[in-house]
Amino acid sequence: MPVEVILPKVDMDMETGRISRWYAKDGDAVTKGQLLFEIETDKAAMEVDAPAGGTLRDVSAAEGAVVPVGQAVAWIFAESEEYTPTGRPDAAPRDPQEAPLATAVKPGPAPASVPAVEKPTGSETDSSMGTRATPLARRLATEAGLELSGIAGSGPKGRITRKDVEASIAVASPAVQSGEPAAPATGAPLHAVWLRQGSGAAQALPVVLIHGFGGDLNSWRPLFAGVQVDSPVLAIDLPGHGGSTRHVPESLDAIAEEVERTLEAHRIGSFVLVGHSFGGAVAATLAARGNADIRALALIAPAGLGPEINSAFLEGFVRARSEASLMPWLRQLVVDESLLTRPFVNATVAQSADEALRAAQTTIIDSYFADGTQTFDIRPALASLRLPVRLIFGAGDRIIPAAQSAGLPGEIAIHIFAATGHMPQLERREQVLKIIQEIARAAV
């Protein structure tokens, strides 16, 4: 008998939930415990796992749909079970606590279009503005660059809810209406999300993350999955990536300046900076400019240490428009191909359909990797730094050779992991996270 997948109750006051993202589609084979979809409420974003293994069928609630608690949103048929249409979108809600149909639920990151964690405030009331808002409403307002003080609240005692913010976005956000990604905070040119609030440990410095070419801030989520960290964590989308502008500045200095303005908008003081690949070159440039209070720097497979780069990967990645054409290039990123999870692949395929995104990334290739060459050099920037620097490479990196780490100043600590490709933060997750946490604690 097929197993019903219901929308579970994740808090006492919950009557409905909004499905913000599906990680599997109708007809996909799923395993028990696999991440199926995400729910949004005014209080939290939650991940829902598959209650059984088999084939997902009759998905009745699309992304964005608001569903009553206990209603079936899909069915899972066992491998040997004959499929007959079973989904009942108008079925009466079940008791979400009833076994064995209740799905597993765990706290998790929000989808790419919604910031996962707001900047820590300690309360749903903004002490400086006296504004009451639900956590989700605050995140959405931050994402859209709206001031909460200018939004009328329809909730109890005037509390601002998700619907209030969405209504304000529809009226006040020409950038969203035109398709241009909106800045997440007033004065911030780049999209950024607080991935973690931190444990609240005294004096824990924030960690700022800058992703590599072709990725976005969501590529950092696996590094922190299921782990509590002392530091708040802010991830930034580079120009031409994720939710940031599609305009690509012509120099690393200009990109670094946009990062600086984004950090100012998020009121970052002293912090630890981590950059991957092209983001590593941006991070090194940002540190050398000396305008931001960077206390320590970690560079993961950074660009800018030598001329060689896998130009076939860059060009093939931006040309690919299907899973079949993308997969050969994605396999170049890692030694362990099992790390190319279904959500990762699905997200990359979805991005490939964004022609403006891929056009911006083509501009990056033409400007910074012309004729298959890294046309910039971060070695002088690194030599000028007077702060702790760690460099992390995979010995099996097929995008940027690990040998380019040779000849750096002796005070830079270099970690090269065997059987590891261009993404040590995925393939050597525990070790990379340990390095970041070590430099963050030492930098206080």
C-alpha cells in the first residue's frame, strides 16, 4: 500500500504551512530519510524527510502552495508496487502525529530565495526601532531591502507577518518586478544571507563566506549542516551569481568594494573571512585593501596564484543547459562523485536555465580568465598581509592545480588534502570546518 506524505505540524500554533521548495519531483526514486521538501511558517523553515523508500507520485502541492496541516502532498509507492493514481489534493487532513505516515522533520536552511537565518537580534522586537515582527517577516524584509518601520503589521498587537512584508514588496520593489535581484539590506549592492546565528559564545567573531565561480551562497550550506558553531555566519553572493546583480565589475578591486559596502550595510565589525576559488581571489583583494576589519583569512582552492586554470570546465559549465551536459563538468569538481547530491545537481540545472545569469558568468570568464588564463595575481596581496592566513587545497584539484600554492610566504599555513578535488569544503568538510573554527577562536 502506498505511503502518504503529509504536511506535518511543526509548532503548536501551526494550522497551515507553505511549501517553499521541493527537492524531488513526481516520478523520482527516493529513499527513506531523504530530504523531500521544505516548509515555511511565520516562525521557522523546516525540512521534511521521506517517510519511506520508493517512487514519489501524485505530488499535489506545488512550490509556494499553502497547505493545511495533515493534508497529503504526495504518495510514495514501493518499488514492487503497481502504480495507480492515488493523490487526493482535497483529502481531509490527517492527524500529523499518526504513525507510520508522519514524515520526519528537522530544522534546516531556507531555500535560496529566502534568507535562512536573520542577523541575530535576540528578540522578535527590534530594540532600536520598536518594531514587532515574526522572524520570517524580518528575514523577508531584510532580503528585499525594506525597513520594517515602514510596514503596517496585521498580526496580534500590530506584529508584522510574512503577508505584510510580501504585500510591501509587491508595491515597493521595482527591482523585483523587473527581474533584477534586490539588495538584501539598505545600501548593500550584493545579496547576502545569515546562515547561522552562532551559539552566542562571548566575543565570537562573525565568519563571512565568499563562494567560487558558478556557485552561490547556498554552496556553503553543507559545510555547516547539522553543526552548531560559535560564530554568526554571513554568506555573500558575488556579482553575476545567486541573488546579486548581473552586472560584473571590471576588476577585483571593484568587486571587493561592493563586498565592503555589503558588509557595512550588514553592520559587520571585526570578522574572519573565508573565500573559495574565484571568491578566494576576491577575499585576498578585500584583505589587502585594508578597509575592512579582517582578523583572519582562509582561502580554499583560491584563484590568482598562477596562470593555469581548467578553461574547458569554465566554458563547458556555462554552456551546459541540461543535466546530461552538466554532469561531466560537475564531476570535475570532486574526487568523490557521491557528494554530487540530487539537490546539488537539481539546483545547478535550474540555474542553467537563467540566461542572464549565464551571460554574466560568461563575462567573468572573458574578463578574468581570458584565453584560458588567470589574468590576475593575488600573490602581492597575500605578501602584504599582516594577519593569520590559511590556504586549503585538494591534491586532486582538476580546476586549479594545487601546485600553485608553492612559493607563498612562509607564515601562510598551507593544508593540502589527498584524494580531494576543487571543493575541500565538501570532501573534507570536518577538517575544513575545524580550520575555520580554529582561526575564528584565535582571532578574538
